Amino acid sequence: MNVHSPETRLLLQLKSTYIFIPLVTQAELISTISSLPNNKAAGISNITYEDIKHLHVDFYDFIITFFNDILQTGYLPDGWNNAYLYPIPKRM
């Protein structure tokens, strides 16, 4: 493994400690998408896992670039810093 290759690894420095974070690959993306469960409720985006599973393969390059840019820059889209939390009380 060539840890100096920016195509395969990302080197981060956190408090004088270096860690290697693998960049997202097409094989990893395909494996992750294919393992998503069916018949789950959509989130706030209204996108279901089935929608993601039916994406055209050409769109995978965009997703890979998007996530690898996040890993390389450390910048998250503003909307990802917000969440809707819904408490679900347990029955006693």
C-alpha cells in the first residue's frame, strides 16, 4: 500500500497524531448502496433507499467526489449540521 498516494489515502493531523483515512471507492459505494434495506421511511429529503438504489451508475462518480471532498477539506454542508430530533417515549 502506498500511503503517499492521494488517490488511495488521506492523511489527517489531529493534535500531533497522524491517522490515515481511506477515501471512498466505487466498489465501497456500490457495496454500501446494495446493502441498504428496503421499505424504510424517507428522511427530511424525502429520498428513500430505493431511490438511491435506482440511481444511474454515472451519478456514482459525483457521490464519490462529493464525499472525498468532504474527507479532504473537512467541510460539511451547512444542512448537515442540523437535525430534527423526535423523542419517542417508551411505554412503561
